[in-house]
Amino acid sequence: MLAPLGWILAIVLGLIGLIFLVLVPHNVRVRRVRRAYRTLPGEVVDQVLQLIEQAATQRPSVTFLRLAGESECDGDMLIQSHVGGVPYAETGEDWPQGTPEGDPAKFMLQVRLDHPDLGDPWQGRLIVVFLVFDLEQAVRSYAAPSIERYMPLDPKEPPRPCIRLQSLRLPAEVEEEGTMPMLPARLCEEIPEITDVLRPHTNDSAGVLAQILHPNVYGYSLDAHDIAYVGGDPMLIQGPHDPVCDHCGKPMRFLFLFGKIVPGVQMADAGVCCVYGCDDHPDHCKGFVDSH
């Protein structure tokens, strides 16, 4: 009996050692880039973001939605892009139901669309998304949101922190799967000035750029479940959604994608939500959650 037990112990210890070898360098790098980001002067962050926007004017692009810090969820913020806080609503609307048992849906975010490639029906629209524990999410679309029309909903539970979403034009790559946002390592390759600006503060420009684009993310790279963006095509985790309009039967346009950017809310395992709309019936949108 001792020999088999010895082999089992050796295998277990070997697996523990392998995990240690993988995780320790990863965690060390994460701590290093997060520390470098926290010490970056504000003007350096602004300069990097300006370089990205300048590059986006010369090639295909998407509108990246960057978490820009906590904000009071009142006044003009009620009709602007944010995660958490309270949702925009108008007279006659109720808080959506989240489960068949009657539990409330979770308010995720609202996005004020301004990406030019979406076309006229979508410019200035406010899209509000609630998390429902089903394939299709609760999505509301407002053509002309205003403080005068705003009617607060009963939040059902204490609101999460309100975090403003900053729109940032970001270069995109046109691939066989569609037009996708460039991620940090690729951005540093395509825009070497980013590395020049960050070099006095770090030797890991791509890792720190990931922190700039998604402040305090636990990582040094970004994936679909770490980001939010408008325009282009969805970074699909599963198969295509192929949504069609319930009113006219036409295929719906991809509007935006967001991942786990809402503090305290997890959309399944590394989940992302893709939101679509119909150009002919823009008051009606659909959202679908995918996960690994």
C-alpha cells in the first residue's frame, strides 16, 4: 500500500508545485502593474488616453467605455453613461422582474450612445440594461432622455456605487470575425508613443495600459469579460446570437458589449452581455449574456 500512496503524494505535490510556479509570477506582475498605475501622475494617464484617441481617428475604431471613478448619481449623471447607482426611467415603468419567483432584476449600467458608425437612429439614445437570470436580458431604450422626464424607480435594494463611464475612441482591428477593439499589448505595438510616455514609470507598458483602460482590474491584460465598448462587432464567447426584431423580423444591429465591470455583480463565469437593436424600431432592444 505504501508505494501507491507514495505515487499519489508525489503527483499531488507536483501539481501544487506547478500551480505555485504559474500563480506566483502572475500575482507578482499584477501587483507590480497595479502599484505602478496608482503612482502614475494624472497628466500621464491623460496623455496616454489622448494618444489612443488620436490614433483612432486614422483607422477603424470603437468607443471604449472606461470606468472613470465614483460619482453622485443625480443631476446630469441620470441621463449619462454609468454603472451602478440608479437607472434612468420614465413615468409608467416598473423595476423589471429578475426571476420567475419574483426576485428583482439587477440594474447593471446605462449607455448614452454616440458612436458615429451606428447611424442616425442611435445617436444620443440612452440604453438601460438590467440583469435577468435568463438568456435574454431586460433592456430599455430612450430616444430623448431628460431630467424633466426622469421618474425614479423603487430600487428594491440599496444601489451599488455609481461609476461614470468615460467614452474613449479606441483603434480597432478588422479580422475575419469582425471589427474588434485593440487590446493593451497590441495598442503598445501600434502606438509606440504609449511606451515612450510610460517608460519613466514602468518597464511593463502593456500591463500598466490595461490598468489605465480598466482601473484596478486584477490583471495585466484585458479580455472580453473585462471591458465595455460600443460599435464594431461582438467578441463572442459562444456562438452568434443572430437576434431578430420582434416587430419586423429583420436582423438586429450590434450596439455594445460589457463584461464584469459592475462592482459586486458577477454575470456567470467570465460572462459578457451583448446588446442589439433594430434600426427601424430602436425603442426595442435585446441583450444576451454569454459565459465560458
